[in-house]
Amino acid sequence: MSLCNTVMASTDAVIIDKADYVVVKKSERKLYLYRGSEVLKSYKIALGKQPDGHKAREGDSRTPEGVYTLDWRNPNSKFYRSIHISYPSKSDNRNARERGDSPGGAIMIHGQPSNWVDKTKLLFNQDDWTEGCIAVQDHEMDEIWEAVEDGTPIEIIP
């Protein structure tokens, strides 16, 4: 049996098995959905405008690195749909406080801004553009939305 059962729905969305782990490889600009040790699907992503290094403070436009949890979702996000990443962790909060900074927050996996006209062209013809989030195309966000449940771990690596 294939771990990635794909079926075309009437909306042309691909239905895949439930993922139990998500990995983001920042240097590859890829998000991977895993079930066990098998990759179910991968997606090209855009990151924060300053993608190198771990998010240290609010406004640094970096995407965090580490192990977090996908803990809640927003179906009415201004970025199509969004799934929240549990950043900041206790250590992220502590490190930011020690520097006198706010760690920031509201880090999400999300689709495209609802006010963009040609979403495909803008995502793939620009460099990283988010404020620290992980962006995919809207139809890919639909797949991720269905494949991951709240509580799914996500590991973001350089």
C-alpha cells in the first residue's frame, strides 16, 4: 500500500494521507510532510525576508529554527489559510528577554495574501517575502491543511 494515496477531487486538490511530522529545510526552501519515515509530499516555500539564522526578536524577518508544534489554525486568515507554529518556545522567550527584546510571534504556515492578483507569479518569481512565516501556494495550503492535524510536530532546520 502506498503511503501517499492520491485522488483527484472535483476541485483538482490532491488528497494525501495524514502526516505525523513536518520538516522544513530552509536552505532547500522545501516543506516535507512525513508519515513515519516516508515523505508523503514536499512543497516549495518562501520564508522570511532575512532567512538565514534563527528568529531572535520581533521584526527581524527571520523564520525560527527548532522543533515546535502546529497548534491551531485560522481558516479566515488574511493569507488565505494559516496554521500556527508554536513559536516562541520557553527558551526563545528567555533568550529574547535576556537581550531586552520581544521574541515576536504569530509564525504560521500560510497561503498567499488575499489581495495578490497573480499569486503563482509572485510566489515563485520573488525571493523570500514573509515576515518570518512559511508560505506556499493556496492549493498547496489546502493539501497541508487536510494532511496535518493540530498537535503535529514541525522541525525547522537551517
